[in-house]
Amino acid sequence: MSEVPGPTERPRELRRGLRREACVPRLQTAFLAAIVLVGTIAVAVDVPASAAERGRQHPESAQPPDPYFPGLGNRGYDVQHYDLGLAYDPTSKKLTGDTTITANATERLRRLNLDLAGLDVASIAVDGAPARFRRNGDELIVRPRRPIAPAAPFTVRVRYSGRPEPGQIPGIHAPNGWISTDDGALTLNEPDGARRWFPANDHPTDKATFTFRLDVPRPLVAIANGDLRSRTDHGARTTFVWDQPAPMATYLTQLAIGDMTVEDAPPVEGVVIRHAFGKDIRGDAEPAAAATPEMLTFLSSWFGPFPFSTYGVLAPDGGLSGLAFEAQTFSVFSPDVFATPGGGSPVLAHEMAHQWFGDWVSPASWKETWLNEGFATYAEWLWSDRALGHPLQQSARNALELANADPSAAARDPGRREMFGSAVYQRGALTLHALRLTVGDETFVRILRTYLDRFGGKTASTADFVGVASEIAGQDLTSFFGTWLGPGTVPPLPHGGAAGSTAPPI
């Protein structure tokens, strides 16, 4: 995620500042019927991704509870797939949902919890049988007719409706979740917005595949993650079916409804390139998006093969101001990104890099945001050097000055209010540059690729990355990361390696 610079500023990092028996509206009854057919410790040690996923065994909260969002996530089951049936009326701003969750129990379940904020639930069925349920704040507590056995697969179908209300991203006071626009809607779900428009196990440690069945008034277009499987007109409405077959965290889901065009470009290294533009921003966004093939080839030369089968730029006309976000396979950009010719190029590179760092490997907890933002910022530095002539070493020196100007601001575990603060981005990227200078270019790239190979499709912690780096470098780097990630002052940058080149060494 990035904050977009003003027209006269160079691109910069994101910083702070930026009831139970509801009725289903009759408007969508036919749609809902249809979709059912279809040592010197400096790094806090977290539970590794695989253990964290296996350890979610009580239906009250995540295991371990997320330090910044202890109410997010639920134990006792592992979601395999979400089938989201959604019908939206832009005039009334009402959403009607029919979501089926396919999961495996990790223990015997007499009840299970889902994250769902607001919205009225009409009915819930577990394995096709009606289930009792109640609300406790943003928790939806479901009691199946019979307990679910350990390791057993099961389904939960939730029918609901209402006007989704946006939340707020900590520290920057920007909306998240469901955001209504003049002609439709847009979602931005980091870190806790998904639960505002569909019932979920809303924590990155429980990734799943997704199907989106989106019913909207003609001639509006509905965009979601992954591949467009079908588009069917029925009367005055159209149903779009999108499929995301790669594991995805709930916060990376993307939905956009509006007057947009979808455009395909030639594939790049086997990746389908597909963009979506609002009618007003299209003229400015298309030239910037045209750099996608070159950008994808360049970043792949550093990080390895692009992890998904599709990628594109999503540029709606409204809904966002001053933000860009790395939804899986479709990064979304506010119109501000394209305010000046070429000005948004680093932002586009930043969000594309998130497809590897953040999307393919997601954070094991929300105190780990540097694993997303620091890596994407370093990729932004690499691209800015290569494509825009902004020297990599100058970006590193600027970040060094920033770190020592406010040594209390840490990249690791910065606190909920500062989880998207400047230090997470700049000091996080600076740490990677210092690592590159310490271990040399070839070892640095091997560290990044080993990390991606080992944790791809899952989640990882700072301790996981430190472990990979120490293993590949052949030395204990715990103290190194403690110094550079902070808090505390940082030393001068090490001397060593090329680290001025943007050409990958392997």
C-alpha cells in the first residue's frame, strides 16, 4: 500500500496522516437462488506460519491472538474456499450476500466463530442444515445442529444484507472495507476491512481460494481478483464470475463496481495482463499501465517467477484519494497516481512488488508489516534507479537520515498506530539494502528467493525471514536485524557488494 504524492512531489512512502432475522431484499431473490447452483534479541519471535495455521484450535480468537487486532481471526477450522454471491444496488447502497465457506475442522467444534461487522444475517446453514447463531459485536457465533468432528470438512452458508459501512486504516484515517462511489463501490481491505462486507476468518494466517459471483445493474462492470470466468446478462442486470485459484488472505480480496472497461494485453512470461479503467481516468492511466510488461520482467529477474497467473492495474474514477493498494492480481490506484506523466511509476512498481511480498508471502501477524512494505519500497528504489534515474544509493542515504532523525521509530513491531508509518517503509527498505551490502549481491538474491520459495502461498514472520537470511548467509544475523530494524540509531551503511547496480547478479 502506498500514499500517492501530490502533483509537485516525487513519489514517497505511505506515512501517518494519510440483527439476527433480517429479510433478504426481494430485488435479489432470483440472483440468490441462482448462485447456490453454481541472543541479543532484537527481533520478536513469532510462531512460524505453518505452526500458526495448525495451532488455530479454539473458536474464540486467532492463535496466537494478533497483537494489533486480537479480535480478528478464529480458531478451530481452516478455510479452504470462499464462494461469495453478492448483489449490489448502487442507488440504495444495499448489498445482498450469499456466502458459502468450505473449511476443515482442526478440532471438535460445538460452535464456530466468523468475523462480520454490521450487516444483518437472515440465515445460516452448516452442511445444509439450519444452524443457530448469535452476534457478539463483530463476532458471528454459529452453533451447528451436530458437533463437527476433528479433521472433518464442512460448509457454512450465510445469507445476509445491509448497507456496508467502511472502517478506518489505523494511523492514516483513510477508509477501508466497503467504499461507496458515485456509480458503484470499491473495496480496500487492509488490515481488517474484509469482514465489513462478507463473513470470514479475517486474518492472514488463514488463506483460501475464492469465487466471486457479482450481480450488478447494467451497464456497470464488476471486477474481482483472478480470472474472469463468465459474464451473463439477465434482464437489467449482469452477473460476473471471477475465480482466484491461488491461496489468498482475506485482506487482499478486491471488488470494484462501476463504469469501467476491461482491457487485455499480450501475456508476459506466461502471465495474463488485464487492466481495468474508469472512463474518466482511462486516458491518463493507460500510458502508465503500459509499463507493466517491462516492470514485471524486471522485478521477476530479482525475485523469481511472478507468483500468479494474472496481473493488472485497476484504476477506478473514484472511491480513493491518495492511496494505492496491492490487491492480489489487481493492484488498485486512486486517480492521484496518474496526476503527472510518469509520476506514478514508482507507485506502480511498489504495488507490483507486493504480489511477491505481501500477497504470495503474507504477514503472520499485523506487527510484521515491514515484510510487506519494506520489501516493496526496496523494489520501488530499484525500479526508480533503473527507469527514472533516481540513484539507489541516494534513496538509501535518504532513508538512513530519516532513521537517525527519529531513532525511536522502528520498522519491526511499530505499534498499531504506526503500522503504516514512514519507518516501516523506509527503515524496512534500508535494512534490506544494508543486508545486501553485508552479504553481497548474489547471496542477497538467494535469500529473497529462498524466502519466497519456502513461504509462498503461506504466511511468514520476521523470525522466519531472519532464519532464512542467516541460513543462506552462513552466519547468525539476529543482531544485525535488531540494529537495522530498530528502534535505535543505525550505523553507517556497510561497505561491500556492488549494491549500486539494479541488474540482478543471478
